[in-house]
Amino acid sequence: MFGRVRINWLVPGCVAVLLLTVLAGVLQYRWINFASDAHRRQGREAMEGTLRNFSGDFRDTLLQLPPFFRPPPDERKDVAFEPYMIEITRRWHSTSDRPQLLASISIGTQSDKGVVFRRLQTGDNQFKTEDWPNEFVVYRRVLEERLRLPGGQPPLFPNGFAFEFFQGRPVLIFPLVTGAPTPDWQRPGGAITESPPSEQPLEPRDWLQSLRPAPPQGPVHVPELRGWCFLEVDNDYLRQYLIPELVARHYGTGARYQVAVVASYPLSMIYGSDPTLTIASFSQVDAGIVLLDANMPQDRQGPPRPPDGFAPNERRPPPRPGPQPFVSGPQGVPLTEIRGKRGGADDQAWLLVVKNKAGSLEALVENARLHILGFSLIMLVLLAGSSVMLMLATLRARRLAQQQMEFVAGVSHELRTPLTVIQSTSYNLSQGTIQDPSRVQQYGDVIQREARRLINQIERMLSFAGIQSGRRVYDPQPTNVTEIAERSLAEYAVPFAEDGWQIEQHFAEDLPLVLTDGPALESALKNLFENALKYAARGKWLSVSACAAQGTKGREVQITVADRGPGIAPKDLPHIFEPFYRGQSVATTSGAGLGLCLVERNLRALGGSVTVQSTPSHGTSFTLHLPVS
């Protein structure tokens, strides 16, 4: 009863395991997607944070210049700016940790000769007059036309400085003012206000375009704009020292990232972390941020206090939002998308672009997700396959156990029947019940036949046990198959004759010798003859033939045993060589299901094979294929 319960629960249990496996697969899929999304967000946030920090550190370094060099506002109108700039430049080179950052200082001022432009190169001791650069023509116009804000105030930048490019070099610009004290929001220690005087400061270029000529009414007591100061940054220092330092700080010195600083217009390479990199290498980038442009905000920490009180520590207006980092999708983005909407298409800007050698963040996360999904799928398939194989193995074990039980019953019957016949006939002979010599001869034949039957059955069991244990030893020798076939058939001549069988023999002349074990081949043929007696008695016809032929492995001798019995059912045909297997049509006939199994295993051990052809109701033929010696 308990065994039946276990059997009945086997299939539902395996189905339940498979359903749990599918459920685990669905949950695992959702968890992997959730983890991938979290990894993607973390990676994006880390990359954006690194871009912001790089951009901020770069701007902080440049923004050390304006507060250091801006002269303090003075109510006097006759302040001389050139001596001050020469002195402050000398102090910059002696006290700054980055003296090479500054390439030159230029001032544009109003003089008796008109608006002049004078430049102090690094290492010089005096300013030299030069032509006013075309890049700064708008600043010259402000001085010449004495442009003012609508309220009459001088054009002081909301952030205290502006940013331009001059011949590809970054330039920081701030106004030179006299005639008024420092505004409260720029005064050292002044009160912190929520906004500078302009409630909504414009970008420097838009702000300059809004200027108008001074109002015609009388003089107004306002600070006077005396000129402009232009601080030119050294590109070579940025390229060779500052940018590599920031790259090493934020991206390391490994070979994981390709980092470049690119000028957007005209498109050119300012810096590349690898000397072999070109603009074409960054046609598609993984991430980037605007490093410098005309709208560069002053949104980082305040400027350092210059030495000896030069250029006081000014209070600056609240920061404006800086450029936003851009992280691409799986395919990357062109450089134009990094800048976004900050400025026009022809405006110059420097872009920091990053490219991961292993692929974009999206591609890396997706690749990792697919690998994890693939590994999980393999594990789930293995688990499901193991469950199915366990179920099949259990079913096969049940079937094998059933076959073994049938084998035991069949063997018991096969052994008991001849023993019973031998016992009864020998008893009659020993008691003198049979006196007629012909009857005595008949009883002796019965004893001999049943003894042979008993011996054959025992030999089959011993042979199967030897094959299963691997102890069966074969002795292949060049053998004449005709002699073995005739000798095997002669042992069954009497049973065939008694049942009225028609026996046909066809052995080709001059058959080559085969390399085989004689007793094993003889045992195989006897099994086939005995099966014919058991299962093909209806046709009462047997054909035994042998011929030489060309097989798949070379030249061979083929021995065919054919009958005209009921044949083998197609569903049983693939299983007839399995141990203990017996078809449904012969289940009522005595037998153990070992004969054909021994035939196939003996032939395979000898390097040959056995094939079968059967047509229901028309008979069966077995062919033994033996390699020629």
C-alpha cells in the first residue's frame, strides 16, 4: 500500500518541482533586472559625480585668477592700473602653487589717445601696446560709447567676471572700476544676500547686448568703468600639467578609461589621455560635460585669500546651476549632444568626454545582466533536467524491478519444469514401472532433452551474470561459421523434427574465416533457434543461411536466421535486446527475457553486431554480422 502511494506521488512530485523551478526562474529574472537597474543607477550617479567633480576642480583652479588680480575698488578716478598689475603678477609668480597657469595679462582702458589695448607677457616688466583683438571688440565698444545699464549704472558683470576664448586660449575678463566703494554684496565680510543687484542675472554676452548709451540727464554719482582686464590662461600648462593631474585624480592611471578634452568649434583635440587618440576616436562617447564655455558659472567654493591684502576676499552672488553631465545609452552619443543647449552651434567651448574601453555603462550593465541571466538559466535548466532525469530513472528502476520480478518468476518456472519432468521420469524408471525397452528409450530421450533445456537456461544465466560483472572472457580465433551453425542446428534437430518444422540451410561455399569466440557464437545461434521454437511455432519454417558481404566496417560474414512466425510488434522492436524485456504478445509464454540480450552483447563484445527485421504476421529474421579474420 505504501509503495503504491509513493508511486502515485512520483509524477505529481516531479511536476511540482518543475513548477517551483519555473517560479524560481521568474523571481530570479525579476531580481536580476532589479539589481541591474540599481547597478545602472549607481554607475550613472558615480559617473555624473566624477564629471561634476572634475569640472568643478578645473573651474576652481581657473577661478583663482580673478579675485587675485582684481584691484580693490577705489573712490579716486586717477588710479594707475598698470603698476598694480605688474606688482600683483610678480606676487602671483612668487606665491602661487600654479604660477605657469597665467600666460599674460592685458588691459583695455580709456586714455587721451582713445581706447588702447596693452599686454604684459609672462616674464616682462612692462605693458606693451597692441592692436585690439577682434574677439574683444564688444568690450572696446562699451568703453568707446560709454554704454550703461538702463538705470545708468556701469556694466559690472553679475558674477564679477566674464569668460571668452582668444585664439583658442581661455580668457577671464573683469571690469576695472573707480569712483565708488565696493558694493555690499562684494565687500569682504559683507552681508550675504540672496541675489546680486540684478535679480535675474543674464549670461555675460546677453548682458553686454542689453547695454545702452548713458542717459542725457545730469551726472549721476555711480562707479565709473575705466577699462577691462583680460587674464589669458596658458594652454600648454593646462594640457601638460593641470588636466593630466585631474585625470589621474578622478579616473586613475589605469587603462580603463579614455579621457579627452575637446574644443567644440572648430572641432579639435585639446588633450587626450592616450597619445594615439584622435577626434575620430571620440565620434561616439559614453559620457561628458561642458568644461569651459562663455556661460561658465562661478558655482564652486569661494576664491582663496591673496597674500598681503591684495585683492580682498570678495563676497560673490549666489551660484548659478553649472553644466549638467551627460551619460549615454548603449550606443554612445555624438559630441554635439554633450554641449546640449548651452550656447549656439558656433560658440566655442571645451568639452570633457569619457569613453570606457570595455563599452558604455549601459552596454556593460546589459552585458553583465545577460551573463547572469544565462548562468541562471543554465542552472535552472540543469535543475529541471535533473528532476526529469530523476523521474525517468525512478520510472526505469520501477520497470527494471518489475522485469526482474518477472525474470525470477520465469526462471523459477523454467528451472522447475525440466526438473519436475526429470524427477517424474527418473522415478518411473527407478521403480521399474516402465519395462518396455522402447518406452525406456523414450523416457531416456525426455530426460536428456529436459536436462539440455535445464543446462541451456543455467548457461544463459551464468553468461548474463558474467557479462554484467565484466568477468566474461572471450577468446577470438579464426573460425569456420558453417561448422558452428551446423553443429548448433543439429542439437535442435529432434525438437524441430518432432514439431514438424521445415528447415532450410544455405551456406555459401568458400566462406572466409571470421575472428570470433566459437562457444559465444554457438550460444547466440542456440538462443535464436530456441526462440524460434517458442515464438514462431505457427509457421513451422526456419531458414539458416550464411554469406560473405561488404559491411559498414569492412568485409564480414552474415549469418541469418529467419522464421515465418507472428513477427514482433513495432512498439516492442526497439526494446527486444534489453535484459528481462518481453513483449505483450509473448507475456504468456514461458521465458526470462535474456536470450536476445545475450545474443546482442556477445556479438558486440566480439566486434560484430546483430540486426533484426520483422513484419507482423509474416515472420522475423535476425542477422549476425561477424568481421572477417
